[in-house]
Amino acid sequence: GKLFMAGILPGLLLTILFILTIIIWTTLQPELAPRAPRAGFKEKIASLSGLIETIILFAMVMGGLFLGFFTPTEAGAVGAFGTLIIAVLRKNINFKEFVQALFETTRISCMILVIVAGATVFIRGKLRGPGCASGGYIQRCASPDNSPFDRNFYSDRLPPDRTVSSRTDGLKAFF
């Protein structure tokens, strides 16, 4: 939680710098941001109606995080669920779009997990040649400390040039 909260000050500073950059840029080149027509008081109030839900959601997520009600991961879940509720109440999303969003989320999450799993295999030990599993992976396979499920899982996934000794050791420990 503290690491997440430590990012708020740099985020606010960056926002202020963006605002100043836009002000300076549009002052030097006014044609980049032409003036909009003046809005009346009623139009200004009406435009704030969409902001209320956002402020409530922000207060729930950040307030819960700062007060220690939930962790950053849980805060993300609260924010995602709150956004879904707001979208349903505003009728911005239908069931078909919701299901499509779930499939896309699952697809992207799986891609990330495959990348992490692949990186983990290569981080665990020295590579023993092109296309071979890492040393730590092979040692884990034959380790007597593993449960029978682990030994079987690891021994079935060894590359062909490592199967004779490691798989035999793993199977001996399994049976």
C-alpha cells in the first residue's frame, strides 16, 4: 500500500506539468486550441452530473486504500466493479459487450501469464544448451522433496534430451 501511495505525489506533479505545458503551448500558438462558446450556468451544472459517480468511485478506492480497508489489489477490484456498476446504471454497456470484455480480459491475462511462466523457466538456473530446460527445472523434477504430483508434472515436461535420467528418477520417486 505504501508503494502505491508513494506514486500519488509524482502523479500530481506530472499532472501539473502537463497543464503548464498545455497552457504555455496554447499561449504561444492559440490556433491549436480555439476558444469554445461560453456555456450558461445550467449547462455547467448539467455537465457535472457525470462527474459525481467518478468522484464517489475515486473516494471509495483511494479512501479505502489510505484508511487500510483493502490492499492495492483489492482497491483495483473495487474500482473495476464500481466502474462496471456505473456503466450498467448509465446503460453504456449491454450483456454482449460485457461478455466480450471478459473474453478479452482473459485472453490478455493468459498472454501475460505465458510470458511470466516462460521467463521463470529461464531465470531458475543456467541454460544447458539451446532448447534445453534450465538446471533448476531439472533438479526440481528429480527432487525427493516434491510431492508425487509435482514429480509427475515436472517429469512429463522435460525436453527429449533430458528425459532418460531425469524422467526415470522422477518416476522412481513417484512409484
